[in-house]
Amino acid sequence: MSASTYQKTPVAGDERKTVLNGYVLGVPLGDLGWFASLLMGLATGMSAFFLATFLGILGILLWNATGHRADYAWSYLWVGLPVGGAAMVLAVSYMGMLWARGIAKKR
């Protein structure tokens, strides 16, 4: 049987575009330098912080609408900081691993 019309026949040297191979949503992140990797990791952490804080504020807003009393500062302290910090550590670790792997391949 012949290959499907929509499938590309594999060629030697082709690799799958997966997260472990340095691709996220089709973007090749493994080719970035150390500064770009650090910047992307910090930006990911900041984005996660702001998104988690926003969702925390909405959650507290709904909680207060039901008759309870909660301080909105909790959204920063108990939601935004842990989520943003964890996302930043994971993103910087992942980007650093990709950068180190790229340096090791070039040598």
C-alpha cells in the first residue's frame, strides 16, 4: 500500500517536533541563546503570576458576593506568587536545559 496523501515520508535526520526536542506549539525554542532563554523563562513566570492573580481576584469577588468577607490581597499572596514562582522555576529550568543541550550538540 502507498503512503497517505497527507503524510510526509520520513527522511533520515528528521525528528519529531515535541516538547523534549525543543518545540513548544511548533516554535523551535531549542535554538535560543542563554539571554533569550532567561528572558522567555522570566516572561512565562510573570504571565503566570498575572493570570493567576486575576483569577484569584475573580474567585475572591465571587466569594465575597456570597456574603463572606475576604481580603483581595490574598489573591497576590496565596494564588499569584506560588503559581508565578512555580511557573518561573519550571520555565527557566526547561529553557536552561534546552540551552545546555544546544551547547552540547554544537561541541
